[in-house]
Amino acid sequence: MLEGIRTSASGMLPRVTKQEILANNLANIETAGYKRDRVVFRQQLDAQISAAASEGQEVAGEQVIVDFSQGPLEKTDRPLDLALDGKGFFTVETPNGVRYTRAGNFTIDADGYLVTPSGERVLGEGGPIRLGEGDVRVSKDGEIWQGNMAVDRLQLTEFDDLSKLVKEGHNLFRTADPAEKGRPAETTRVLQGYLEGSNVNPLEEMVEMMVVYRNFEAEQKAVQVQDETLGKAINDLPKF
């Protein structure tokens, strides 16, 4: 009986985690370049059950993975909005080192540098990109022009194994291994005047939230039933 309660209760915890992740995905529907998180579950056989007892299974959250599929390309016509069509990432400079992002909603800071909404400087092949006066043009291969002058070329980075990228705040990613720097993104196109939208499908996330909630309720009810049965057994046992 106690084993049954433990097994049912252990299945509730990863449901809570998944619900939180789904809620965070929904909260970022409008976030440019956002990549949704997914929870992968596994069935884990309980090794503590004795051979005489019936086998029990508990559900455990195996890991949280990032879905790097391409988000929709949304036309904005703003010259500093840049979208990536392909597997590459923009490369930015932060106080903690180089980071990567798919969000191209850039602005110019007070010192003239091209920056992310949270102030990280966007890197080109020559370092942080600094712009002067005049209209900005960005070619599909990432070359930045102002007037007739080439300013720099965006430093775009690709990775062979995207699972090695770890999410940080401000829509940034870092490599799990600091020595991993990726490689130049040769097949990724830059689209000026576009943004890549979030790859969250709101309908899919909401349906999944309902399924998770119902599963949680079922496991919660199983715990309550087993607890009530155990309580009756304990209370009635002295009568015999």
C-alpha cells in the first residue's frame, strides 16, 4: 500500500514541472526568436520492490530539451530587425562571455553599438558592431552597409549538436562546454526587416496543459484512495 502511494506521488512531481514549462512557453508566444522547451518523460521501473511484490512503475521527468525548429518569419520593415533563415545564431558579447541568440530585434545604444533589447553588443567579424549616421542595409550573407561603406559582417554561428546549447536569461544561449565555439554559419540567410517569431504553438501547448492537469488529478486521486484505504486498515486492525 505504501509502495502504491509512493509510486503515484512520484508521478505527480514531473507533472508539476511540465505544467510550469508549458506555462512559460505560453508566456513567450510573442517573444522574438524564442525556442520552446519540451519535457521528455520515461517509465522508470522501481528497483526497490521485492520479488514477491507486484511490479510498480513511476514516471520521472527525464530531461528538458529545447525545440530549435524554425519559427515563423514576420515582416516588420524595421531596418534593425533581422531574422535568420537557417540553423545559425547571432553572436553577442556579454559580461559572462560570448552568447548566442535567434532574436534579431536589435537597437542602437548611446555609444552607437548594435545591441540586443537587454543591451548585449552584437558581434561582427571585427568585434562589436558600431554604426554611424545613415541608413543601414544588411545583405543576405550578413554584410552591413551604411551608404557606400561596408561597416562589418555579422558573426553568425552554427553548431553540429544543438543539444549542447544551454538556455540563459534574455533569450540567450551558451555552450555547455566553454571550449565549444561553433563554426561560421555559411548556409544561414539574413533577412532585413523581418523577425523570427516564437516557435510555440499556443493550441498545442494548451491541449498538452489540459492532458497534464488531468493526469495529475488522476494520480492525486489514486494517492487519496490509497491513503484512505490504509487509514481504514490501521484503524480497523486493532478490532480483530
